[in-house]
Amino acid sequence: MKIKELRLHPQAIADGPLRSSYGLHAPYALRTIVEVVTTDGITGISETYGGDRPLAALNAARDYVVGMDPFALTRFWQHLHGDSDTKVDASGERSQTMLVPGENPLDEASRTFAAIEVACLDAIGQAVNRPLCDLTGGRARDAAPFSAYLFYKHAGGGGTGDDARDDKYGECLSPETIVEQCRRFIAEYGFAEIKLKGGVLDPDIEIDTIRALHSAFPGYPLRIDPNCAWSVDTSVRIGLALRDELSGAGYLEDPCASLAGMAEVRRRLLAEGVKTLFASNVATTCFAHVPQARDLDAVQIILSDPHYWGGIRKQKQLSELCEVLGMGLSMHSNNHLGVSMMIMAHAACASPHLTHACDTHYPWQTEVDEVVEGGRIRFTNGTVPIPDKPGLGVKLDYDQVARGVERYNKLPYRKRDDEAEMRQHVDPNWRRILPRW
Ligand code: GKR
Ligand code: MG
């Protein structure tokens, strides 16, 4: 079996005006759907980040990919990374750049690799008639657990003009409206863990929001992720204030910048008897960051992402590494379609050690944009079960893919820029200041 064709379909998917410390989500998020067509007539599919840069990197790999044996993934990794993938800077320096995870230039080779790897594994799964998560030694679980990923947001459901989507949640900029958003998430999807994207409102309002969620949903593990919007002192203050609410299976995610900053917050909280765990997808974005994160005790839970940590086999290796190092593991997310939903579910099911429900933005996207045949992936009690079908278990609806390409071609932007959106729609003087509080 050889790859005879690589097809790339840039997609624009409607997205609501969600807030984070990066700024404001644009009316459309960008993704790329990837297909590899083999000489046996099998088409393997995948999904990755969108816009010019990921597309250019995939196009640059085309000459190598066409003609490649889909089993020869290690050689492809070596081709993209040169002789050592540890040459990625382990100093933690790039965590200071605060680029959107998955769009860090240094993750590019692993991101490109992952997109092709998954499509190859999908093709191999179809060739041997086995689900993808069974190809790396058999699955650890049959369904992947996900969490309710709550966002402060302005009114609006995403898209523009005639293409605007319904807004199921309305404006959510207060503790009460976030509790209501959560109620709807849990009623519709059955999630059993809750994450709040923070770093948006004054920290005291965010403390009140977590407290309100804690009393409305007793027993649900809670996590808050301000994407480094807080200083070390503010992080300590919030850690102390939320010592009960974030205890147990909850956690504090990237409260402040850098591994050194998080290590200091952790030390100061432990000195006060607060054992809240810290998770990161900003200070730890590749294998080279893990030993340092652990040695400093800055991060206890790694938030991986198969889309830029190097795909499904790397996700499984990371799971085993975290287990050996005594660290927890969960999964990061950005806006995505149903193909990525299945990539994440297979990655989670292939990983023996997975300590917390994974993140997903999927509830924020709508049926209108879905590219998988048969419509949106369904959740069962907060999980995505692995279908009894080969490979990823989903096929593309090509009419929907074409509509996504059409939307993409009409857009004036080719990369995510939450800061520019914030200036255009909310505050003309807004800048991303870290720490803001
Ligand atoms: O969608 O605004 C967002 C998130 O902030 C996203 O970009 C992050 O990458 O979800 C992510 C996170 O956990 O940091
Ligand atoms: Mg995060």
C-alpha cells in the first residue's frame, strides 16, 4: 500500500463570540480536513489546525507523503524532525511567547506529522478492518470521557449575516449565566467534570463563578483556566480562595506564565496546606517540557493534544511517560469538527493512563458546519464511545466539506487573531496584557 494522493480542504466553521485571555473568538474558526488516498483505493482522513500556516506546512510535506507507505510513520517523523526531536527548546522559553497552543511555530513539525499520521492510521484501520484505537496494542477503554467546557461569552452563536447560527446560551458574563450555561451542557451531553475558561473578568467575579458552579453542581470536579492572565500573587490569592472548590479531582490550569511562575505558586500554596493540582497546555507543549515541569513540581497534570504532540502513538507514549513519572494526563482542545472529535476519542481510548476527562470545544460548533457523514458525533453520558467500525469510524460528507471550503474562501482572514477581534467588536484599545491581574 502506498499513498498516491494528498488532499487538503480548508474549512471555516461558525463559532460564537467566546472570551479568553487571548481576546475574542472570531465569527468563524479555521480548520483543515486532510485525506490520503492509497493505491489500494482506501481513503484515510484526518483534521488539523486551519489557516495559511498549517496548510503551507502540509503542502510542503506533499512531495514526501505522496509515494510514502502509510506504515512508514517513524521514517516520516524523522524526515520532519531531523535527527532529534529533543532539539526542541526545553528551556521553557517559548512558553513566554503565549501563542495559541497548536500554533506555536516550534510545534509545527509535530502538528504536520499528526495530521498525516492519523490519516494513515485511518487507512490502515480500514485495510485490516479494526478501529484505530486498537491498532497500537488494543484500547484501554471503550469510550472517552469529556468535560463541560464553559466560556464567558457575548450574545451571538457565530457566523455572519444570513449565515449566522442560533445562540443557544445568550450573553454569559456573570456567575448566574455561567451556571445556566453549565446546566444546559450537562442536560444535553451528560458531562461529569466542569472546566471554566477564565482570565476574562475581574478575578473576584471568576472566584464567585467557580463558587456558584460548586454549589449548583456538588461533587463535580471543577477546573479553571485563565491562560496565564494572573500574576504569581493573584494566582496564590485565587488558589487560597478556591482551595475547597478546586480540591480532589479538580485543578488550576495555567494560572500564570512560565513553569517557574507556576512552581512558585505551587510552593506558596503547599506552604498554606493547599494541595490543588496544576495542569498546563501552555507551559508544556511537547515531550521536552515534561521532565522540567515535573522537577520543578510546576505541573502535575499534562494536557496533551494529539493534534500537535505528534498524533495518536505519541499520545499513548505520553500516557505511559506520565504514569511512570507519577503525573496526571488529560487533553487540551481548540475549536474543531467531528473528525477531530473522533481523533481525540481514539487517542484517549488508546491511552492507558488518563486521569481527568478531556476538554472539547465541540458543543460550541453546530450541525450546519459538520463534515462527517450522518451529522454530529453523539455523546453518551459525557463520553464519546468508539464505534464498531474500522479506522476513525467516520467518513466525510463531501457536500459539507465543499460548503466549509466555500465559507473559508469568502473569509478575509487566514489565521486566528482574538486580539484583533476584541479591538473590532468590544474595546478598540484592548491589548493582551500578561499578567492582566
Ligand atoms: O478557545 O479561547 C479558546 C481557548 O483559550 C483555547 O485557545 C486554548 O487553547 O482551550 C485552550 C486552553 O485550554 O488553553
Ligand atoms: Mg488551557
